[in-house]
Amino acid sequence: MKILVTIPHFHNPKGGGAYGSTGADSARRAEALSATIAGLHQNLGPRQAFLYCLHAPVPGRGNGRLLKVNSQAASGLDIAVCTVGDSHLIKSLSMPRGMYHHQPVSADPMKIGFACHQVLQAHLGKYDFYCYLEDDLLILDAYFFQKLEWFSHTFGDDALLLPHRYETAVSEPLQKLYIDGPVRPDFTAKWQDVSDRRELNSQYLGKPIAFERWSNPHSGCFFLNGSQMERWVKSPAFQDGDCSFAGPLESAASLGIMKTFRIYKPSMANAGFFEIQHLHNRYLGEALKTS
């Protein structure tokens, strides 16, 4: 499996803080982007092994007998971090440059996400999955893409599965919070009809599992297989410049795919089946007051 991930990244600490990209905490932003990139490699990439045993050091070969593990891991994982001008934290990332490709783009800073779409299009036909990931999202599930393959095989490529975003804390009354709650149906009604095949049901590992059309399709990310990416590129919604879903950042992540696919998320009873961690706790312990 070959995976291409594009990450829009912008940092302006003097921007007012309405979004994470305009917040003042540069160190936290660099740490989040580093974790996003590292998590992709550590949980999905091919450089994984099982320590079978230790032995006397051999020059140039170390002192461990290693066995290849997780054969379902990606055989190729390419990550493009898209930036505009000097408004980024690439030099502050705590990892080798070989773990990602720095992709400068020409775009309005608020529309870097649409430039990411162009990067995905430029590599059409070369990958099994084409992905868009905001720069503070962490995948921890090694079976993330296997679940996507299972979902499309089970329900068809016109249905698109998105993860629930969540935040975590230790000292708060809640230790895990899913943050993308429903919105008024009329807020997205002109782009999607959530009553159309509202619920999908199947079994996974011998247990019932349900997926629902979500009035709020936003997850800050999307993951398209090759057929889905080709379908999106051929649709009128691709690169139509529409930023009317909340704003340009949200539209880049959600609007084009909302116009093209029926979007599902796991039901609340099994929200953890497909999820992604939001590394900036905007709600848990900050906006949400639980006491």
C-alpha cells in the first residue's frame, strides 16, 4: 500500500489566534506538527520491527536480531508539508527532513489546503490513498487504512468514511472528548442530504457496528482511495474555489468531498472505531467548562 499525505501548514503568531495557525505558541505548534508527521511513520510506515533477541555487537549491523512486523503497514509513505513564504515552523521540527517533503506553494495563506488538493492531483494514479491532514492531527490506529479499505469494500466508493476527532486530558473531569458535534441540518443541507441512506450497518470482529450520515462532516482531514480520488478530480466540485462552508480552512478539508461523496462517521455507540486525535485542546479544558 502506497500512501500520499498532504499537510497544510501556516504559522503567524501575530495573526490574532482565531485558528491554531495564528496562535502565539510557536513551540506547541511545532511540537504538534512534529507529532503528526512522526505518528504517520511510527504507526503506518514500513520501518517497524520486532526485537527477536540481542547479541554481541556486529560492526555496521548493531546488536539486535530484528524481524519484520505489521505486514499491513504502508510499503511507501510520502508526506508533503505545504507552506507559504516564511510563515511556517519547518526549521523548528524535531525530526530529520527525510521524514517529510517541504512543499512551498503559491497561495493565500488561508487557502493552502486547496494547494494541497493540487499536489494530490499531480500524483494521480501513483498511490493507493490520497490524504489531507491538518497539522495538529495524530493517527494512532495501525489499522486505520485497513478500516478504510474494509468500509469501501463493504459499502462502495460513493460512501466515504471520516474519523471522529477527539481531545484528551488527564486532570480534567473528562479524559476524552469527541469534538465535532452535529450542526443544524440546514447548515449543510445545500451540499448533502443526510436522510439519504442515513445509516449503514455491518459487523466487525463479530460485533454489530453502525455508521451515520453526520450533519457536521468536518474532521479536518480526508482519506480517498485511488478510485475516489479520480472521481473527485473529475467532479465539478474539485478546485471550484468554494469557501462557503464555515471558512476557507474548513472548506478545504470538507466541502469538496461533501459535494462528491456521502460522508459517514461511526455512530456514537462505537465512536472509537475510527478516530483521530486533535493535539490542540481547543475544547477540553479550554472552551468546555464541566464544573
